[in-house]
Amino acid sequence: MAASLVPLPEIEKLSPRVVRILGGNPGKFQLQGTNTYLLGTSPTRLLLDTGEGKPAWLASLRSVLAAHDITISAAILTHWHPDHVGGVADLLSISPATKIYKNEPTEGQLDIADGQVFQTEGATLRAFHCPGHATDHMALVLAEEDAMFTGDNVLGQGTAVFEDLATYMDSLHRMAAQFGGRAYPGHGPVIEDGKAKVLEYIKHRKEREEQVLAVLEDAGGKGVTSMAIVKVIYKDYPESLWQPAERGVVQILGKLEGEGKVVHDEGEDTWAINRKAAL
């Protein structure tokens, strides 16, 4: 879980070519709200993500567009989750000519290919497929700043959730090789040293894996439930966090099982070190 949240303004110019507009949807998983980004330096700009359809976001977007006589040529969606795509209808209601791009598109949307380039004056974006948080997840590399829009794979505060840990770890390693500057996350404040944050995420996940393996080693070959592992690793955390933490532990165990390091007794729903793998 993230620590107390850094206050963020509803609208903020983050660089000469990046304006963040909050989605108006603060919450447990959305942190201060979904970050949507208006990109470029001319009256024709790109939009990254659309929030979840809250009136506050549409009002903020309208005010920025009107104040600077801006039109949006294309909106790029990082992934399918409702807090990122839910504002598409509102966007089209005020900008019907805007093209909507998403990996694995739905009706009315255009596909995004890995490596596809989107350009407007002052902003050149390269799409980078990095599944883990979601299968269709795309990050975008901003060439002019050597920066990355990390979507929900890397957040401005706390850690991210993921569908498949092995895939997620692979994506993090590949993301770290794509840029050297800022990270503009899907939620939370800007990360000035984005690459370092990605590497921190990798380190954190590896440490969690080592902790899980240590608990199983200490069990001496006896089967251990995922919740029993949680109670050791997260003993200093509030019990209210144990259940969500268990989902992450199960992901780790699944990855380790795929690597042949642990075995799962489905009948007992327990886990143990794979002693055969050590031979």
C-alpha cells in the first residue's frame, strides 16, 4: 500500500509538452485519481488515457482545451481497465473527430502495434507492449524527454498489481532498458528518476520471492498454505491487508512453480520446496 498520498492539483503542467489532468476518481487503487496526459506544444495534441468518466475530468479537460484553443487528434489508451477507458464517450462528445487507439481494440477503436509511433508538434511517442498489469498494457516512450508513460505497471506511489508475475517481471526488465529519464505513471506523482523506480520494483519483487522461499525452507518440506506464508512475511502489517497480500503471494508461488522451484499440493492447497529441483 502507498503511504499518505501526495496532494496533486486537478490540472498541472509538468513539462513544456506534458499537462496532467486528474480523472476526478481518487480511491484505494486509483490513488489521487487516474492520470490523463495532454501531450504536445501546438494547438493539436495527443491525449493519453481518459479516466473513468467522471464529470470533474470532463470539466477539467474542457477548461484546458478552451483556454488554449487545443484540439485532440488522437487518444491513446494504455490498457482496458475502466479507470483508463471510461472517459472515451465523454471525450468524443466534445471532440468527435478524435481517433481512439488501444492495443486489442474494441469496436470504433484503432489498434496499437508494438513500436508504433504517434507524433504531434513537440511530442513523439513510441508504443511499447509490456503486459503484466493487463495483457493489452502499453507504455509510451516520449522521445523528446527520454521519458516513459508507464501506465499501471509502475505507479508514482506504492506498488502495482499484476495479472501474471512472470510476465510482469519480464516487462519490467524490458521497460528499464527503454528510457533513462522521468516516468509519468498512470496514478500518482511524476517519478523524476523513472528507470531507478523500475529497477526498485524489480528488486522489491525479487525480495518478496526470496521471503516466500525462506518461509518454505523453514517449513522443512512440510506443506504451507499461502495465508500462512502471508502471516510470516506481513506479520507487521494490519490484518486487513493480509487478504490482498495473499493474492500477491499466490502469484509468486505460481511463478516459482512454473520455474520448478516449488510444488503445489492441490488437495491440501499447500506449497513446499521442490526438493527434486535441488538435486
